Amino acid sequence: MDRDERPWGRFEVLTKGDGFQVKRITVIPGGRLSLQRHQHRAERWVVASGQAVVTRDDEIHRLETGGMIEIPLHAVHRLENEADIDLEIIEVQLGSILREDDIERLEDVYGRD
């Protein structure tokens, strides 16, 4: 498995194929991904364990274990963990470009561009 450590936690690529990729994302307590959008992919997130706070455009969603949300192409979004235990998300990416360089960061608490 492909594993990548980030300031907010980590992700692992579970499987990938033509036009799709599946990741397991772990967000540590207090962790917050950048406010971002993608030009070439949509995403679906399922909360495997923990509680997620999801920003999608102008809406805030609070998801418990088993909750799911779709992030359409071009939607401004962020994933956060306000709880005191790890948040585990299964992410399904669908699109023509699934690389990390399809992230347009709009705001990032870790100072990344």
C-alpha cells in the first residue's frame, strides 16, 4: 500500500484503476485538511470511524460513523476532526486526473501552498 504522512494525519491508497482511486484517510484529533478544490476529480467520503466535520461550499456537515457525503467536481471543501479520537474516512476519487497535484489549496493552517 502507498502511505503518505501529512501534518493532519495520513492517507493510504487502497486500490486504483482507470478513472478511480480508493484511499483510507486518517485525521488526528484537531487535524484539519486544507480548504481546497479539484479541477479533475469528484470524491465520495464515508466515515469508517469517528466524527467528521465537512465543509462543502457554503455548508457545514457533521457526519458520524457510517455517514457519507459527495464532493462534486470544483466544490470547495475541507475535512476536519474536532473529536479526541482519530477520524477514519474511506475516500473514493472519480475523475480523469487523480494525482495530488490536482489540489488547489485556498487556505491551509500548516502553511502549505
